[in-house]
Amino acid sequence: MKKFTCVQDIGDLKVALAEALEIKKDRFKYVELGRNKTLMMIFFNSSLRTRLSTQKAAMNLGMNVMVLDINQGAWKLETERGVIMDGDRPEHLLEAIPVMGCYCDIIGVRSFAQFENREFDYSETIINQFIKYSGRPVFSMEAATRHPLQSFADFITIEEYKRKPRPKVVLTWAPHPRALPQAVPNSFAEWMNAADYDFVITHPHGYELAPEFVGNAKVEYDQMKAFEGADFIYAKNWAAYSGDNYGKILSTDRSWTVGERQMGITDDAYFMHCLPVRRNMIVTDDVIESAQSIVIPEAANREISATVVIKRLLEGLE
């Protein structure tokens, strides 16, 4: 594997799952694979689970790790060509990227949507520049349109907890005080479609995701109807995608907060969320603290998904 930015890059999901479960039984089985190899983790945006789980995954594989926080511990970087650099960004990404590539073997990049220009965001301009100019294998630690390490961990978690071969999985929008990117819901939808679950997306009108991510999912605007008989509930906020509303908050309707009312009509569904979660906005205390909440095992599987991905990138170096 030379890069990892989407579900297509991981290949056969059954093979990837088997590899993940093998690694989960023995996280240090491939510790020699990364000996004398270096991972560089580049963060344009803040992180907790991604930073810790990815660094732990690299350590599981015997790698050295360097972490660079752009705009905090480095020069501010210009990202667009043709710009007269007379502002507060003294270095261009097109020089910085190949320099970074000189110092490492694999690069992980975290760069969120900026909500200034949908075309710029959905072209994945920043991570694609790393892929093009670094000369190294590159993987996404969340990009503008996808968060594949999270979605891979979500898939592993569902496979571990499912009670039927083809569970009903519901992705539900929930209110939030800030405008959040579509990366997690986009990516989750992409992976759920690839897994061929009974997959439903529910949200208020105006929050439709890009069609290429919705895929074969059923879209239901009535949240309660969507929740009926569900086996897994995945709650997440996202800002509007379409037209002039791109990046905007259209609703903060608290009736969409996932509580006992909604969970009561499911088939004793498990509750999932990528974290961090705003309690009593996205989900009530009672639900996230219930026995059916699997947000912690889900977060723990971030180490496993990252280990599989980095292992495959290391194998691609040979």
C-alpha cells in the first residue's frame, strides 16, 4: 500500500478485518517491521485520539516518531499557488513538503476542511500536495472530506459487537454549537456502504451529504422512523454541504439529541460516536453512560486501525 485516504485503499474489508483482529491479539507481532524507520505526524489541526493512537501504533511497529504542529511549533505555511507571500506565512507548503520527506519514511497528515471554499476542501488540496511532492507514503489522520482511520476503527467495532450478519446501522445528525466538517460522516458512510450493512442516514432537511458518500444508503428525514429496529446508532454533527450554505449551521434543534426516547425504539442498539462529544447536545448523559455505549472500545480500536495501516505502508517500502 502506497497511501491511505479512503476505504478503497484498504482493499478487501474481510482481509483487513482479519488482519486487525490478528494485531489486536498481539500488538507487537510486527515490532521489527519498523526498526530504523521514522513516521512524521503533521497536524494542521488539534487532536487527542488520533495523535495518541497513531503514535502508539507506530511504536507497536518499532518506529521512531516525529510530531510537527503546524502554526504552533513551525513556520506558518502558505498552501495556495500564485499567492504573493507578503503576509504572516513565510514558508510555502511546496518547499516544506519535500523537506519533510527528507527526514522520514512515512507521513501522516491531519488537515480539516476550512469552510472557505468548497472546491478547495473537496479537492483535498493539502493532503494531495503531500502525496504528490513528499516522495513518501502518505496516510490521512483526517482530511477535509474523510477520516478513514476513524471509520476503519468504527468498522472493526461494529464487526466485534454485531449480533446478526447484516446489522442495521444508523448515522444520525445531532445538534452542535459550532460548524463541523463533513469528514467523519462522509467517511463513515463510505465504509458502511462498502461493508454492505443495512445503512440509513437521518438528518434534517438541508444537511444532505455529498451524493458520492451517501451512495446506496437510505436517507430518512424522520429520525424516529430511522431509529426503528436499529442495531447501531452513530451520532455526529456536521455543517451544511450544499450550495451557498456550505459550512453553515442551519439548525440547533435539540429534539435531534440522542436520548432514551430515540434509543427506546431501537433493537437494544449500541451507541457510537467518534469523540470528543458534547453531552446533552449530541447525546444525553444517560445514553453515553449506558451499558450500550461502546464509545470507549471504539476509541481503543483507533490504535488497531492505525497499526494495520502503518504496517501495510511499511510493507510497501520493501
